[in-house]
Amino acid sequence: MRRHPLKTWRTERGLSLAKAGRMAGVTAEAWRKWEGGKYPTFPHLRTLVKLTGLRADQLYTGMSNVA
């Protein structure tokens, strides 16, 4: 199974789930769910694109449902 782009981005920078979540304005639990394949809401998606430099289609790779 391929690793989610958010997890790759976070681990390459040595960030914990909590730190990455704070940077995005969400909890560590929310970030963990996104790495696990849950869809972020549109406002969160915009934040993630700005924060990570990843494209929206890259962030949706491997995501399965809304949460």
C-alpha cells in the first residue's frame, strides 16, 4: 500500500501529528484521519494545499470518504 502524501510530507519534516495538526489549525486526530484516507472539508483542503505545497489531487490520492 502506498503511503499517503500527507504522511510523507509530515515525516520528511520530522513533524508529529500534533505539530502538523496545529500548523493546519486542526487536532492531531483530524490529521491522522486525513493520512488514513478521510476527506478534509474544502476549507481544510485549501489550508493543506497552502501549507504543504501539494496539489489537491495529490491530497485526495488514497482518500476514501468524508470526515
